Amino acid sequence: MSKWTDIRDSIEQAVSGMQIDEQVKQAVTQKCYDVLLPSLQKLGDGFVASVKAQSADETGWCKVRDAIVLPALIEGGLWLIEMVLKKTIEKTTIISAS
């Protein structure tokens, strides 16, 4: 077995016996917002900057793809993820506080 398979199996085993309550879900959501989202945004920013720079050397559909389509998809997707996480955190915190 590969090292990845051993790691995957140990994670699956740990999670299968874990009690997942509201507090755990809120903590995971908050970690996604605080840790994962900034990393995705940095990665997305680098990708968008790169394809926009490459669009100067492209023509036709490839120019449109690199200058408009891919940047819009990446930036729009990241915006949507951020909005959903933020709203989820706001709503579940209000519900828990009640």
C-alpha cells in the first residue's frame, strides 16, 4: 500500500467514529473561511494574473478565454464561495446564540 492510502484510511477511520454536532460543523466552516479561502484566493489571483498576461499574445477565442472567461470564472467562483461561507457563519452563529 502507498503512504497516501495509509493516511486516507486512518482519516476515514477517525472520522467514522466521530460525533459530528453543530459545534464541529461551525468550527469546520470557520476554518474553511479563515484558512482555506485565503489560500484559494491567493492561488486564484496568481492564476488570473498569469492568464491575463498570456492573453496579450493570443488571438481569437483564446484571447477572449484568457482575458475574460477564465478570470471571470475563477474570480466569480471565489466570490461565491466567500459569500456562502460568510452567510453560513453568520446564520449558524445567530441560531446557536438563540
